Amino acid sequence: MSVTMEQAIAELKKSPLADPEARMKAKGRRLVLEEIDRIRAHGGVRAHVLIASGAIDVAALWAALGYGERDALLALHDGGLEVWLGNGKHSTVTAAAGVTIADLVLGELRHLGAPASRAAKHDDDSGGGFPVLPVVGGTLAVAAGGLVALAILRRGKLAKEGLAAVTKAKAALDKSYSEVVLACEELPGDPQATEIQLKAAELKKRADAISADVEAAPAKGTDPVTVGKLEQLDNELAALRSTVLQKARK
């Protein structure tokens, strides 16, 4: 049975995640809601997600709900995953084989809340040019000012690149964490699955702390050790997922 426009509107008015047919698993739902809360707290984007069978007129749904420039709507229906943003842009994403509903939605939500995109916006707002320095007289002063400007620009460029590298590594790690949690759902009541989930949560907590530290001071992202720590944590999560999949095959 397809979800009607009236159902979609009613569900989205009650919760930022509307899944009237319960197509998403409980753990996946929890992760999506957590990501919605995170990007709203950090980036000010009000994300809404609809999971529905049948065809949905997303443009009409957006208008009916009165969403504005700070809103984003991700609607997964028979036409694919449509992503609508408050600036008028929208796109359609098709899931690759084997990708779960939760993974598909989480991947697009993380694009909305990526720190690198906020840093890029800040650069655009500031004009993206050289800092304006006062002329204090003479060719020497102008040359010195130019060197200072170049040094500042270079530091800013390196910091931006470092932040982007950390953001990419963190996104890969978040995906690995989601895969571990969702894989554990396939082993209900297994005490080892619970233990693995707790271990995965601890690894993600450590990664969140590293990411927050770099977001507060982007220059730290230029240190290869920082990215290395995130990659090591990602490898540990991949090993946990491998353990769960081996248990599921038995």
C-alpha cells in the first residue's frame, strides 16, 4: 500500500523522520534521528526524511509543509532518493546494490552537515581574497605586507585542506560504524553482538572527539597523525564488522 500525500504531511509534522510503513530498522532509525539532531545543532540545517512506497510529488510536499531556506527534505520513494534544499537545488540519488535504506539516507545527511562545506561557505562569504593591510609607507612596507598576506593565505589554505581530509576520513568511519550497528541487528539476543556494538560505540566516541578538536582548530588537520588515528579507528570498526558477518554465516 502506497503512502498518500496526506499521510506524508501528517507524519512529517509529527517527526523529522517519517517512516509510516516501518521500512527502516530500529537501529537505523535511531542513527538517522541522531544525525538529524547533529547537523541541526552544528550547522543550523533543519533536515526532514520521508521513507515511503509509491510515487510522491516532493515539490508539492515541500510547499504544503512550508519549508524554507534552512530546511532540507530527503524523500525516498519509488522515484529514488530525492534531496531538496532550501536554496532551490534538488537532486535524485540511486542506491547502489547492497546499500541499506539507513546507509543511503545517512550518507546524504552527512553531506548536509559536513564541516568542510561550512568552512567553504565561510570562505565564500569573506570574499576569498587577500586580507586588506594598511599601507604604512614605502616599498619595503608594501613588500612586507604582501609577504604577511601570502603567509596568512597559505596557512588558511593548509588549514582548509587539513579540515577536508579529516572530514573525509570521519565520513568513512561513520559509514563503517553504521555498518557495524546494522550488521549486529541481524544477531538479535547474541551477547557478543551487544559487546561488539559497545566496542564500536567507544571507537566512534573517540573519533568524534578527534573530529571536534580539528573542527575547533582546523590547522590541526594538517598533521598526518590526526588522519592516521581516524583511519586506524576505521580499520578497527571494519574488523568488528567482519567478525559480525562471520558469525551471521554460521
